[in-house]
Amino acid sequence: MLQYIVRKLFYGILVMLGVVVFVFFLFQGFGDPSRLVMGQRADAATQENIRKELYLDQPKWKQFLWYLNDVSPVAVHSSEDISNKQLHGLFVGTDQTKIGIKVPYLRRSYQSKREVWQLIMEVLPGTLLLAVAAMIIATVIGIFLGVTAAVKKDTWMDTSSIFLSIVGISAPSFFMGIIIAYLFGFVFSKYTGLHMTGSWFDIDEVTGEKYLTLKNLWLPAITLGIRPLAIIAQLTRSSMLDVLNQDYIRTAYAKGLSKNVIVWKHALRNALNPVITAITGWFAELLAGAFFVEYIFGWKGIGKLTVDALEKLDFPVVMGSVLVCASLFILVNLLADILYGVIDPRVKI
């Protein structure tokens, strides 16, 4: 089992390294970062200082090594670097060469001059909250529809469930987001009490303080959960049809057990393996797929932060957001692989 985990971890590190290479060389080709940092008005000396701070006076391969050293949790820095970049971690060594474990340094925003890591940590809870809510909605409704379609096979309920699943899979999230926001957040807003845009906190009109609210979560969570809901419904239906034809189900009926007990307790439990696989995989997808949904609904998350940064050519924020999303995606898939290995020993082979 340890060898299995180490191999999966090694593959995850390779994927992450590939993402770092891709992100670095993609955004290094967009203009002069020193010009983006200082704006249109600055003298040559200021520009030269900024270029030196960003290692732009070095060859491309050296720039990449410096960037890799910054974003790596295990890195080598001088005491001056640690002080200037305000690195958080544990370092040992001389003043010129210190090696240690640290929080990845994603550099600073061109616009706000704040650390990218801090900006991302402020909005990441919103994205996680949205993804979890969407996955809960998709799982509960998807399993219910799938079981109902399997039990009512070849009826209008089965046909309707299949049709809705196909529509859910086919419709892009950004399209469904616009439709849902317009209908339930604008046209029927006085009945639903919901708004087209809004984040996971509101501001009290009297005190001016922020407070948590889940009212604005419904529309983006439903929009984001439509596609996984459709997939889960189809997988549940297919798996339930296989289980309901097993001998032990017929034996349960022969013993006089009620239909609800047989379907929801015995059959569903044995039909959930492929559904659990889909749930873990889709949760990782939702973290990355929330970008358009967050932007449409004005939800304060890592997706909206990234799109806003792209509009302002704030590339350190974009690069940092992509790296954090990739890390979360790899981590979730790694945990899922480990769970598969624990639940089913055949996976280790």
C-alpha cells in the first residue's frame, strides 16, 4: 500500500511540475511585466530596479529556476530574500544560503501590490463552499432521480429522467448560469427572494460589518451542480438496474421484505460504488469549473478573482490561481486513488 501511495504521489508531483512549466512560459510572453507593475509613468532607473526584483535581467531558464524556487514548498533562499519576500516557514543554514520548508511564494499582485497567496486565501473558502454545496445538491437529487428511474423503468418517470440527464450534460454551465440568473434572480425575484449576483457574505446596513449569508449560494450552486447531477442520475440508474436483477434481490422479495427496504437499503448500497467514484472525480472538476459560474453570479471565489485579474493583466494573480487550482485538483484525485486502494485491493495492482 505504501508503494502504491508513493507512486501516486510521484505522478502528482510530475503533473504539478508540468503545470508550473506551462504557466510560467505561457505568461512570460505577454508584454513586459516591469511596465505592468509601474504603469505608464516611470523613469528608466525605476524600471531597471523592478526588472531586477522580478529577475527579468536574467536569461529565461534562470527566471524559470527562480520562479520554481519561489513556488516550491521546499526551497533555498538567502536571509535577504526571506526578509524582502516575507516568507513564512522554517529555514536552516547560513545567511547566504538557507534551505527550508515554506508556504509557496506566489509573488505580488501588479495592481494591489499584495501577496498573491493572501489574495487567494481570502477567496478560496468561497470556492470550496460553492463546490461542496453544488456536490451535495447533485448527489442527493441525482441519486433520487436515478433510483426512481430504475424502479419505474420504461415509464414516463424513467423517460423524463433520461431526457433531463441528457439536457443537463449537454448544456454548458455558462449558458445555464445566464438562464437561471435571469429567470430566478430577475424575472421571478419577488417570488424566490434571490438576486442575480451576490457573494457568501453581505454587509450590515447599520453596522457596516460583514456577515455570512447562504441566500446567494442557491443559484450558483444549482448551476454548477447540473452536470454532475445528470451524470450521477444516469450512473445510479444503470447500476441500480444491474443490482435489481440479482438473485439476492429476488430472495429478499420472496422473504416478504417491503419494496422500500429492498430498494433503498439493500439494492442502493450495492449500487453506489460507481456513483462514489463519480462524486470524488466531479468534486475536483467543480473546483476548476467554478470560474464562469462565479463570474456570472458575482460570487467571491478564486474563479472571479482570476477573471478579474485577467482583465487587468495582473498575471501573478492568474498564475497563482491556476497553480492553486491544479494543486487542489491533484490532491483530491490523489486522495480518491488512495481511498480506492483501501476499499478495493485490486486497484493497487
